[in-house]
Amino acid sequence: MDTTLKIAVQKSGRLLEDSLQILRECGIKVAESKDSLKVAARNFPLELYYLRNSDIPAYVADGIADIAILGENTVIESRRNLEMLLPLGFSHCRLSIAIPKGTAYPGTEWLHGKRIATSYPNSLQNFLKTNRVEADIHEISGSVEIAPNIGLADAICDLVSSGNTLFMNNLEEKEILLRSEAWLVSGPKITPAVCALRDQLLFRLKSVLAARSNKYLLMNAPNDKLPEIVKILPGMKSPTIMPLAESGWSSVHTVISEERFWEIIGELKAHGAQGILIVPIEKMIL
Ligand code: PRP
């Protein structure tokens, strides 16, 4: 039987679209399934399982799926021993405790004896234990933010991303338990053949992520300022410098992180750089 890499992703939820997008950028074509929960990629030996988020850690730990794209928060909550392979740079969020807006909150002691609604009982229990707080954990599986408004709890512990859901439900964030983003994770029961496929996928993902965070920078620079300009440019080895038709000027090309570019743009201009272009990189092979 041919070897296949089995990857679990969220059936629905905040990670789904970005998970499929990053696979597409890796050149892997998978149908976004509405009905079929197991689909094969058309051009890579990969099968994709659309699963309920909270079930995924167990499926991977038990070897039903080889790898998964999961929020770090879900891995921590599951208490499963999964290998964290690569942070994927999307679905940034935090797991936080929030209480009704306007409530005086002196610190974690406020939580003593209170009832806290959450879908993350393990993470919350860990936080309460660390802070020596005795509180009642009320586990619910969704719509957690409604709990204080309907008299079900005094506080909530849930994921916060933009903060919009808290705002709309008249809640204020008071404690951050953990910060999270999407990760590629792996289970322990992987054969060498599957491991080789997993490494191929990892290589592609790293190339996509490097391309996302870097830009190709082109500019024209006066020759007499080249030494100063080269000094402030990072470049993978060193920048490429080519003479322009107009004497006394060169074209300078390099790869730079977008963040670093904004830091040095003023210096480049001060050294006479002109015609500065920032171009997205499709893939960056490391
Ligand atoms: C999460 C979380 C909050 C919301 C926060 O729900 O449970 O309700 O996102 O996001 P915000 O700060 O951007 O408003 P999600 O949509 O992931 O689905 P869930 O209800 O299944 O947790």
C-alpha cells in the first residue's frame, strides 16, 4: 500500500481557512469539504481529516492521524503528549479570564469562591492552582461569554482574539492564562516512510513562512553612498549590486524582513536611495 500522510484539521472554526490556505501555498491541492470529512490531496500523498477541534489531540496521539494543525491552547488543554513541530504564524489568540465590565478587580483573590464558566477546565484549573485560588469551574462547550449575563457564572475563561466578543457581551479581560497560535503538531506513532513525507511538508511550510515574513527590496543608490547603504542592509549573504545605465548609480537588491525594512527606510533615503520597491516573495527556499 502506498504511504500517505494523514493530517487532521478543524472541521469548522477559526483555524480552518488559514490551515487550508497554507497547505495551498505549499502547492497541496485539497478540496474544502462540506460533506466528506476525509479528502485526498490531488498532488501530494496526503489525506486530510476534517475533525472537531477538541477531538484532534486524541486522534493524533493515538496515531489515527499522523499530524495536525492545531491551536497551542487546544494542545495544552488536551494534556496529550504531542510534538510541537512548527508555529504557523496565524490564529493568534489568548486564553483569558474576563468579568462583567465595571466590576472592581483587585487581583486573583477576587476569583475566590466564584463560579467561572469555561471550555478550558484543565488550563483554568492549572491557573487557579498556581495562584492558590479556590473557585468553582463550570464547564460548558460554547457561547461561554453569555454565562455572566444569564446568571450562570461570575466570570468566564475563554479565548480572546480581537476582543470583540468580550466587548459585545459587556465583559472585561482581567487575567491572561496563555497566548497561543496555530502549530503543526505530530503524534508519536509515525513510521519512517510517513516521517519522510512529514519532513517534505515541513520543508514546504518553512519556505512559505519565510516568504511571508520577508520581502524583496530593490532600490537605486548613488555609487558614492553604497558602502553606507550596504552596511545597513541585512541580505541573505550580501546585497546584489548592479550598475545602472546612468553613470554614478547602481541598482541594489536584497531580501529583508518587512519589520526591519520599516526601521531602516529613513536611513536608506537619507543616503540618497531612490525608486525603492518592496516586492512580495512567492517562496523562499532555506
Ligand atoms: C472564540 C472564543 C470567543 C471568540 C473570541 O470562539 O470562544 O467566543 O472566539 O474572539 P474575538 O475576541 O475575536 O471576538 P470561536 O469562534 O473560535 O468558536 P468557539 O465558540 O467554538 O470557541
